[in-house]
Amino acid sequence: FRVTPLGRRGTPDEVGAVVACAEARRGEASKARRHIEKLRRAAEESDSESARYMVLTGEAKIHEALGELEKAIELRRTTSRLADGFHSRALALVQKVELAKLLDKAGRREEAVRLAEEALPAAVRMGMAHTVRDCRKILETAG
């Protein structure tokens, strides 16, 4: 996103990913898949890891919205690996916790709890309130 006098505006690819996610949430799976496929082709043409990351993140959200949790988990594992390569601890933590939330949703509690336990101390140190909240939510139900 870039900041303009009128507020935040996304790049066309970012906007396309948001549109695709909204379509998936409305149950418009074919429209969402068409949008993400266009974004995937554009990312491949650009040969940019950050564009690939953005597309895969959007695709994971789409699969989650459509209830295709195993595919969403697979994609989140990939985005977690990519985020590690960007050398941004905050980005890597967010991806790890998003993966944990999906695993929890899919009933794979042991792995979800392990990831949340790993992420929580760093999220607290970094002041990442939403990430801390998500970790604690997973851990609260761990008993």
C-alpha cells in the first residue's frame, strides 16, 4: 500500500487479491479463482518473490474462505518459508500465527499450540497486539 493525501491505496495486485478474497467470502469461488489466477500469472511474469508471496497469501485466504483448509494450510506453510527469507521477524511471526490459526481450525491442535507457544514471546516483545491475542486464543483452548 502507499499513502496518498486521500489515504491508503493499494497496488493493482493488492487490490485484486482483496477483491478475490471478498468474492471467496461471498461464495463466488469461480470468480475468486479467476482473479487469483490472473494475479499468479502477473507474479510469474514479474519474477518477484514479494509478488509471489502476495499472491500465495491471497490464495491461502481464498481457500480458507471456501473451507478448503488443507490447501490453505499448504499455502500458509509456503508463505511462512517465504516470509522467513524476507528477513522481517514481524512478517514471519504473522505468517506463523496465521498457519497456527488454520491448523487449529482444521483440528490439528498439537501443531497449532506448538506454533502459538513459539510465536507468543516474540510477539509480546515486539508489541504485536493482534498476534499476541491470536496466540493466546489458541493457547486458552489448549487446556
